[in-house]
Amino acid sequence: MSITSNIARLGVPTAIGLLFLSACSSKPDVSDPASTREASLYAQGDTISVNGLLVDTRCFAANRQNLGMDHPDPVPTSQTGPACARYCALQGFPVGVAVDGPEGPVWILLSSPQVLADYMEQTVRVRGVVRSEGVLTPQRVEMQTEDGSWTFIL
Amino acid sequence: MKRIASLMLATIFVFAGTIFPASPEKITVTGTLVDTKCYGMMAKANFGNTHKLPGADGKMMDVPNCATACAGMGIPTGIVEGGEVGNKTYVIIASASALKDHMAKEARVTGELVFEGGIIASKIEVKEDGEWIDVTPGAMM
């Protein structure tokens, strides 16, 4: 068997693989990002209620394991020690509600993150107005207490 | 043997795309910086730095530098794509107070679209005197 035929035999499946790979990792055209968005599930102006964990969107976006108060992989690399989520909220990074854990959707809250800094990592129930998909202006934020009841925090 | 090897190679390529998840979409948005809270309530009236809000008597009144004040209080900053009221607005995942002096300016935000409607900004520029000035907050990374 010649080298040429070996290359040819290896080349065909490799090319097929590369085609699949490029298809799997292809990205939409970012020159027109609005055109790549799917239609919103929620209409702007809808009032909805979402439950989930209060997260710092900066660290959580970088690594979805940064779900609690202390982050295993903090984004501001200078930030060491506990209470990273509180630190980020106090710095002004927007706060969000992670629904259904690390892989679920996130609702960014259009409110002062500093006000919510002490409640990071808590289970919250937020009632608010949808500004766009994934963005909510909160009207009422409640935290779940240890006995399962809800207490008003904003 | 060689056929098995080639099949294995092809399989690796096929599954590589699913083993390593696609990284967040990189994006550059050019538009106008807004205070997301006031803009969300009354987009047309609250597109600039002076906003219209109801006064004590219920009548609408002008509030100068309202966007600057809101950003200074930490209300997340957004960028309205294309600088036209009603266009797609992205929330900038950055310290709003660090951008308070640039509200209502033409801006260019480069970053990753991590959540629907939220950009992790790696670079934030505003246009001043026809030139792009880098105003990325220092603690972004």
C-alpha cells in the first residue's frame, strides 16, 4: 500500500470529521447580533415572578460553578478570600437570579446591586417587569428563610 | 487496522465539538449608554442624561443628570444598539458607577454575550471629539 493511498484513506474520514466539527462549533454572524436572537418567550412589559439563587453575574458568567458566596474561580483575580459574590455586588456588578441551578437561565436584575449584596447566594423570589429576555426590573424581592417562608428584602 | 485508526480519528473530530462546549458569543455593540431603569420605564423620554419623572404634584418634570445619578447608585448601565430608541438594549456586566460620567454618550462595547441581553465587557469605549476613548473600568478582570 502506497503512502499516497494511506493518506487518501485517512483523509476522507478526517475531512468528514472536520466538517462535523466546524458545524458543531459554528457561531452566528455577530455583525448583526439582533438577527440571531430567537423570539422572546416573554413580551416586554410582562410582569412575572422568578425563583432562584441570587448570583453575581460577573463571576457566574465566567464559571457557572461560581454560584455561591465564595467562588472557586473568581474573575477579579485580585479577589481572594471569602464572600466574592458580596464583594462583586458591592463593586457594582449587576446581580442576577439563577433559575434551576448552574445550567438554567439567568435573569439580570435592573436594580442597585449594592442593595442586594448582603443577600447573595440566598434563594429569592423576584416579581418584576420584563425589559427584554433575561432582563427584569424588580418590583419586589423576597428571600426564603430557613423555615421556608418568604421575607421581603426589596 | 488502518481503517479502525481512521474511523477513530474521524470519531474524535466529530465528538470534539460536543466535548468542548462552544465559548460565549463574542460581540461588539455600538450605540448609546443608558441607565437601564429609567430607560426601561420611558425609553423615549429617558434616552439622554436628563430624564422625565413624575414630580410631587404628579406632573412630569425634568431631572438633569438623572442617568449619571442612577449609574452612580449602581443601577446597571446598558447600551442601546445603533443609538436609536427602541433598539435592542444590552445590559453591561460592569460596575455602573465607573461609567456614570459617560452616560448618554456614543459608546462601543466589546465583550462576550454570556446571558440573554447581558455583555461581559472586555472593552468599553466612548466617543469624545470624534475619537474613541477607552473607559473600561479598572477592575473588570
